[in-house]
Amino acid sequence: MFSAAYDAGPPAPNIVFRGTPAPEPPPPRPTLEQSTFVAPEGVYSITEDHRAIPVVHNAPTPLFPTRLSAVTVRFPTKQTGAPGLGQLLGGGKDFWKDRNLAPPKEDGLSVSSSDTPEEGTSPDVTNLPDSTPATPVIAPDPPGLFSPAQGGKRRPLSRPKHNMRTTSSTFITRLQSQEGLARTLASKQGEVTYVFYNSAKNLYWVEGGQKSKEPLARIAFSAFPTCHDVNQSTVSHEHLDIIIGYNTGDLLWFDPITSRYARLNKQGRISGSACTAVRWVPSSPNLFLVSHADGTIIVYDKDRDDGVFSPQAPTASSPILRSLPGSPAMSPPPAADTPPGEWNPLDSIFVTMPPWHPVNGAAGAAGGGGKAEKDKDKATKNPVSHWKVSKRSVVDFVFSPDVKYVAAISEDGCLRVIDALAEQLVDCYAAYFGSLTCVAWSPDGRFIITGGQDDLVNIFSPWEQRVIARCQGHSSFVSGLAFDDVRCDGRTYRFGSVGEDNKIILWDFSSGILHRPKLQSAHVKQSMSVSSTISLSLRRRDGTAERSTLHLPPPGADGPSPRYHPAPSRNEVAVVQPVLVKQLEDDLLTAVMFLPRWLLTASKTGLVKLWIRPLVIPGRPEKGGHAQRAMEADLDLVQ
């Protein structure tokens, strides 16, 4: 077999001129084993993948992992020339126009004679007897961080000011769009899923379900994009709102459909630390949070300009420190790098409120409005608020489904549950070992999962203030986590994880079984679950979960409990075994995401794969489904 190659002579030399990158070999086609895996609910298979532009050989290795964000856009359905049923029945506009009549007003209701009022329907107050007691007047809550502006009209949605195609900014080095992109977008109908991912100094925009390997657009920057998020509350077929964070601390508000943008925290005016995560405040058209490598989380408003702001140095005695009172005897141990008398990041967060903070604005309105109030409204700048969370980098954070809390993880190995409305620390949980790397909150808000450098996935119950299970299956750092909303029904939960061991792992667990602690640690769990003035368990029991921590009872009303919770030992926590483990041969995996149609994975070098999901039929039990598998697995844990 070697003689033929020898007779053919020596191979032609691969001549590469100076300054010219060597040609990249074509990517190998995935084998059937690498492109499919079988889960209890069916087969997952790769339908498409997208690769970032290969990095030239003389360029440094990408320092920042690839992150994913996605959005589903509903495009209007094009109307055909044939008359519809409504027009044939006289419901079209031309029918009324030809007869010089006004169309009937639509009240938005369509009730048949067989319909009956629902239980939640409000009664007619005009028919109530006079003896009906008057409804007590409840004082409104004070304006919070995410509260809409008091008074005035609702401001229209603003758009970015600058055109990316004609900009002279050196921050944006190139915009490369697919040929005929405007016509392509104009021809879209129905639901379309867009996926955004970063790699090196580029941000890519691709469409799911298309066989084309060419992205819709690629934007190159002079800095490294490290995180990004799409505002799900302002999604339209005419515009999208995306926030991009960079290693320089800069932020970019970008609309890919109109190719317009605006810069915030320009040149690190507010914070020059690298952005580690960015999240839009759910249901807010303009507010978003950004975490930085200096241990801070900053609240921004996309419609505001950057202000002159200098955060205060954290001190334990500062009046701006927004923390809940606790018993000195139950206070957590100070951090290793915390000298006596200084701020302890395990016990509180340090909040610096700018002059235009909503709380300060409310105080000014209470003292009298007029011209001073109008001038203050004009002077509102970014940031909205500034939180010093940790002395180490904040790696990631997520919102609770009710948008009242934020779960933040940091390199100091702590998961912090923060009351976002009151800007106060609620609980702080320590990892078993090392730093935490990823976090997710369950769709119903009952559980928080984290992955870390201890190769474990931890399941926390914030209401019970404890770790209820650990998931063992990875052999290296866990790099990405996500819940599968389709397969979480409040009784059983499905989530997926990826790690630097190149494994995709699917996990199922049942909430009822995992809430039973092991017998040998029952007394420990009881002592750790004592309710306090700061615990979520107190708010759940007293019905105060709908309110902020500002409305909690005074200290000592029900006994104190520490905010800091050390990691329990291995024999105190149940262990969950994986439902499925898939070993891939690609580069290090960095992200995972569940969409209604696909499972998405991303690697460090910018390879994004879309795995088509098995069809889900509502109400139909699965053969050997995940609920039964989760129950059987959990029963083995507590025995």
C-alpha cells in the first residue's frame, strides 16, 4: 500500500507566503454515532450546524467561550388576492366602504349562548347590596427598582440612533450580510427562529431550520463580545433588541433587522471591567442587568446616556449598604480576604444608588415636584443602580420567573439569591469545591441548579434553604446548564448540561422524592430550615412571597437564621444519576439551550449544532418516559 504513494513521487510542497493564513482543512462530516443519540422520549439528531470563521494560525486562541441566545419571531402571513370568508360574508373593509357605512366596533369578545361565566369573572358591582363591606384601601408599595415611571404617559419604544452600515466608528470593524437580506426578511411568513452566537471578535446571526451554512449577518468588532441577550418582550418582525457585552466593559444595543445600534458604557465610562453576563429584565422594554469581572452587577436603561458615576467603596458601616438585619451570633464567617470591620460579601451586597435612582426620585416627588422634578427627569443617566456582590468575578446570573429575585454565581464558589426589588441579599450558598460556572432557574421558580469546577450539578431549593440533590456524571468542569420547559410539569423536571469533558447529559428528577432528606442528616436539615426574617421559606409560609423584603416583620419575630449556608457533605445529600450521557468528539462544549424544536449546543471555537427534538404530543404518556424514569431513579437515592 506504500509503494504506489512512493512511485507517485514526493508530495507537492504547501507554500504559504508571509502574512497569508494557511488553508484550513474541510471540517469532517459527523458520523451517525456522533450526529444522533437516543433519549427515553425518542431520538435527537443533528439537522444543521454552523461554524464560525476559523481563526488564523498566528492569532491567539479564543479567550471567551461561545454563548447562545435565541428568539422566535412571528412574521405576518401574506394576504392572497382571493376573497376570504369574512369578505364573502360582508366583513371586509370594501363592503362597508362601498355603502358609506362604518364597520361595527369590535369589543374583543366572542361568546356563544352555551358559554357560562368563568369562576374568576368579576361580578357586576351595580347589583351588589348596600350592606356589602367596602374593600379595604391598601397603600401602594413604594417605587421599586423595576417599577414603571410614576405618572405621565407611557413612552413609545425608542430605537437605536446610529446606522451600522454607514458608521465611522472604529469599534465596529465590519458588517457582512447575506446577499439580498432585506428581500429575504420581507418574504418571511409564520414563525422563524433566530439564533445568535459569539466567537472570537464576531457576532453571528443565523436562522434555524435553514440548510444554508452562510449566516444572515456577521458583525466584527475591535473588542471581544463575551455575552448577549435578546429582549423577548419587544420582539417584532420589524425590529429586535439585543444587548451585547464586551471584554472592555462596553455595551452595544443592536437591532439586526434595521442594522442600527447605540453604545452604552462607552470606553468603560461606568465600569471598565469585562462583561461576564447580560440579561434583559423580563417584561421590561428598556431595563437590563450586566455582571462584571470585578464582582459587580449594574442596572442599565437602554434609553439613557452614560452619566458621571463613581461607586462607593464597600464598608460595613456605610448607610448605603442595603442588607437585612440579622443576629450577630448567627452571622456567616467572614471571607478569607475580609479584614475585621470591613464589608463581608457572604452576608450582604453593597448598593450604590446614583442621584437619579428610583428611590431617590420617589423621595423627591414626595417632598414636592415642580421645576426641580422636571429637571431631575431630564438628568436621569446610567447606571440605574450599582451592586457590589462579590470580591471575585460574577460569572453568571438569572432571574426568577416572577422577576423578583436574581440568582448570581461567582468565582468565590457562592450562589447568591438577591431580592432584586429591594436590592438585598437573601441567601448565600457555598459550592462543594471550587468556582461555580453556570446557573439556571426552573420554570416554576422552585429550584435553582448550578454547575461548577467540582464536576457536579447542584439542585437547590431556595424555599427550603438547602441543597436537595447533587448530580454526578461529568468528569470535568460543567460549562452550561438549561431547563427543558417542555418536559417540566411541576412534578418532574428535565434539564441538560454540557461540560469540558465534551459530554451532553440529560437529567430527570422528581420534586416529591428529593424533598425527603436522608435519615442520618434529618436533624441537620431541621436546624438549617428554621425560618427567619430573611428566608424565602418565611415569605412562603406567611403569604409574603408576593411582596418585597422591605415588608418583612421586624427582627426577632420568628427567630434568626443565617444567610450563609456552607456546603453539606456528600453523605447528607441525595445523588441523581443521568438519564442519558452523550460523548462528542468536538471541541470543548460551552453552552446548551432548549428550544421548542431543537436542542442547541455550542463549542469554544464557535461550532453551533441544532439537534432536532422528538415530537411531543400533549396528554400522551411516553413509553418508558422521563417521569417514570425520574421516579425510579429518585427512589433509589433515598434508600
